[in-house]
Amino acid sequence: MQTRWKPSVTVAAVMERDGKFLLVEEHTDNGLKLNNPAGHLEPSESPADGCAREALEETAHHFKPTALVGVYLSRFRKKNTGEDITYLRFAFAGEVGEEVPDMKLDEGIVRAVWMTEAEIRASADRHRGPMVLRCLDDYLSGQRFPLSAVHTDPSVLLDPPTL
């Protein structure tokens, strides 16, 4: 029997304030890298809710998704293990809220850093993957879809789900 292919679903926030974007610097298997605040979607949450949670956990800033920037499929092979991973990323734009003082960031996150578009482009060799720039480009081009483009059936929100 063939194993069913299951991409890892992730959510990412494109967080802008005053012409700067909030990225995270994080430890990875390939060293210290820059990424959008992002992470894996968890059971019993919608993609928008997961994005708000991940943004807070990784940046200590509240984030309210207001639009979908895009849906992205990418593939990555870990250098140290050879593991082949496909990511399905939902990227959101939204309102950046206040920073939570003294909040401990997620494990592996060194810091959250505000960067200009030029600084982000100049640091492309330090990006965790190609989606960092792709999401930025789509955001800057004005690409926005309503949150209703990503429907979460109420059954997802049940813990545990019933069939």
C-alpha cells in the first residue's frame, strides 16, 4: 500500500509598520536564518487564528489577520537528514498590535527584527527559504484576498472532531 502524501501546513504573517517589516531570526539546521513569523497549523484552529498565534509566539506582537496574501507550495530537503518536506503556506497580511513586554519568544527564535524592504532583499542569502521574498513581493504588489477565501468548517474547531 502506498503512503499518502501529506504536506506540512504552515501559516505566516506579513507584518508591516511604518514601511518596515517584522521578521524573526531563528536557529535552524542550516544556521541562523531570517523568516516571516510563521509556524505549523495546530489542530482545532483556523489558518487565520493559527497565524495570529504564531505571530504572537514568535514576535511578542499581537497580530490580527485581515487578508490572505497568498497560498504557497514549496519543497525542502533537510541537509542533515535528507528528509524531503513539502510545505503548504498560507500567508496573511493584517494589523500589527502592541508588543507584549518581556514575553519569552518561541524556542529557537533569537529575536524579532524590523527591516526595510531593501534590508530584506539584501539579506536574501540568510532567508530560511524562498517564500520570505515571494510573500513580500506579493504583499508589496497589493495582492490581497478576503479572509473568506479560506473557509474553516466548524468540524475543525471541535476537540476531538466528530464524524
